[in-house]
Amino acid sequence: MRRVALLAALGAYAMFACGRVTAGEETIHLIDAPGRDVTATRCVTCHSLDYIPMNAAVMSRGSWEKTVRKMIDKFGAPIRQEDVAEILDYLTAHYSG
């Protein structure tokens, strides 16, 4: 079981190393900028990355912050406190309406 989990983690890391993640038939490319890797790595542990561009038009820094806090507090997202500001900076700069 540990071996399967390790292989899955290594596969996920390999996908993020090139900055793209496949969701169904399409490939999601997050904007290449500082903060992309930590954002992709933390967010995709719970959901597809397509939620980021899909919600961008209606999001501000405040709404991204509420969403990230909800993911941590309500859903147990594995986001370290020291990563929150970097994620919010990235989302605000590249995925806000």
C-alpha cells in the first residue's frame, strides 16, 4: 500500500514539474509565474486545477483568501501556513477578475 502511495505521489510530482496537469481530455496550464508550483501542488491534492481559471472572473484577493481558508479549515487541505501568502499573491496576480 505504501508503495502504491509513493508511486502516485511521484507521478503527481512529475506532472507538476512541467507545469501542467491533465483533467479528462484537456490539459490545464496555469500561468508560469512565481507561486505557480506551490499553488498547483497544494490545490490539486483536493480538486482539479480547472477550478482556478474557471472561478477567476469573480475572484478578488479577499475571495481567494476566504476560499483558501475554507479549504484549510473545513476540508483539511494540506496547505502550510507559510505557503498561504505565496498562493494568494499568485492567484490575485493571475486569476482575479
